[in-house]
Amino acid sequence: MKTTLFKLAIILPIILWLNGCDQFTGQDKKEPLEKAQTRTERPAHTVEVVVVERKAISIKRTLTGTLEAPRIVHVHSEQAGRIIELPYYEGDSVKAGAVLARLDDALLRAAYAKVVASRKQTEVNLKRLQKLLPSKLTTEDEVARAITEVELAQAEESLQKILLSRTVIKAPFAGIISERLKEPSDVVALNDHLLTLFDPKIMTASVQLPEQVHSRVAPADPVQIRIDSLGDQSFKAEILRIHPILDAGTRQGTVEILLQPVPAGARPGQLCRVTVQTANTERLLIPLKALQFDSRGSFVYRLDKDSKAQRTAVVTGLQIDEFIEIIDGVKENDKIVSQGFLGLKSGKTVRIVNPVLNTSSITGNFFQSQG
């Protein structure tokens, strides 16, 4: 009896130990399966998306320019001689027709008087011969030669009169003197630069517009100009002229802006800021943050019908505020990922966590402004 109890005391703990080992071994086998099931049931990648659509928008650009006076004349001497009158200085206002300069005309007056006398003598000779012609005391050839001499004398008189008139230089329009390069008593040659005159009532500014905006503006389109030296006030202007050729290096073209009316205090050479706004044009837009880049270029993640993100290469156009124009790659009503790119790969199933908004509901009415 004692022997039997002794054997049971030894065997029972061994059985209990073996049973415990089996339980631990079973737990080790189940644990990888549970982890695998957990990995398989992991939720899809969460993203935010927008629906792409076209929207008619207007683009506004603010660019710097310089005020210019397009109506400007460089006053030159039309005769050689000594200046006897030069009354105006820089900053002086002159009226149309005012005498800007006068040259010594003594020699030209003498030459003019000589040709006038010569012309009168030829006319007298012609009249005498015409009276003698009916009585056959002269010939028709002599009368014809006399007529030619009168015409030549008249032409010479006209020439000398024109030369004499060019000793007096008058203002072609009302304006302001900006340069005075000679002084009275200076002897000038033909075509010497004396003065410069500009019209302060006409002011323009030339700006360089990028090709996307350059092709959308038209003459007479309204613009706004702010002149830094005159404060924050904006002045009305319009597009005067659009240069037809763009610079091949910068892809920009020149546009001339006419300031109408010219505000008080505006002067050529002042810095100005021109705001140009295009007409409404339909464009396909996406948020700038939705655009991604890699070694192959720019792309977006577009969702297919199975809610899988697909890498889609795109061709971009004009940046407009916080949005970018898409020229090719996506189309209207496509859903593209706008947030949630960390860990996102092409072909990965995603879960949308935001209310799906279209591009227009995000953009509203916006314009691009660039200095």
C-alpha cells in the first residue's frame, strides 16, 4: 500500500506538468494565426479626395512697370546759325505754337530779298514780251522762255522763304520742357539737339505678361495702376497696345498700358504697379497640394472604380492661387487624392474620410496675384 501511494505521488506531478506543456504549446501555435488574421483585417489607407471639374475663372496679375511719356519730341535746329532766343528751361510749360528757339536770320533775309527782286524782274520781262507778241516784234519761243524764268524765280523764292521760316522753331503741341542742351549765342549746326518736349497729358507703362495671360487680354481691357509715389490710390487705365511677338527665352510679351486720365503728380520714370485681369476662361483645376512629383515627373493619385489609388501622370499649366491648371492627365469628375499621401502607393485600396467636394466648391472666385 505504501509502495502504491509512493508511485502515485511521483507519477501525478509528471502528468500535470506534461498537460501544462501541451497548453503552452497550443498557445504558441495559435498566436501567429491571430497576428496574421489581425494583419489581414487591417483597415484601408485613409485619404481625403476632391472631384475635378472645369470652372470659368478670371486671372489677375499685378506687375511692376515704369511710367513713360510716349508723345515726346527732340527739338533740333533745321538751319545752321547763332541762337538769339531760347526762352524756356527744364520744367517750363509751353503752349502749342510757342516759339521755342530763334536763330539769327540776317543772311537768309538778305537772300530772300534778292530772290524776290529777281522774281519781280522776270514777271516784268514776261509782261513786256507778251505785249510785243501780237505785233510780231517777238517770238513765241522767247515768251515761253520768259514764262519758265518766272516759274524758276517763284520756286527759288519759295525755297528761300522755307529756309527763312526754319530759323524760328515752334512747339508742335502743349507740353513741358524736359531737356535744354544749348544756350543763347551758341552757334549750332544743322540738326543739333536743342530741347526736348513731352506731353504730360499722355502717360503709358509697359509690362511683361506671361504667355498664358498675354493671349487672353485685348486692347481696351480695363486695368488698374497704382503709382508708389502717389500713395495707395489706384487709377483707371486701359490696354493701349499688345506687342505680337513673345520673347522665346522668357515666354513673355510686352503690353502697353494707357493711363487715362493722367493724375496730378504723375511723371515719366515713376515706378508703377499694373493690375491686369483677363476675361473668364474655363480651366481644369486641382488643388496644388494634390500634385505630387517624382523622378518621372508630376502626377496625381486618381481613384478607380474599386477605390484603388492609381498613379496618373499629368501635364500642368498655369498656377492660380493655391490651385494648378491641368492640361492633360485627368478629366472632369475624376476623384483625386488631396491628403493622406504618407505610405500611399499606386494600386493601394483607400478609404475616403471626408465629404467629397468638387474643385469649384473649394476654389470659388479667386485670382492669381503676382508681383
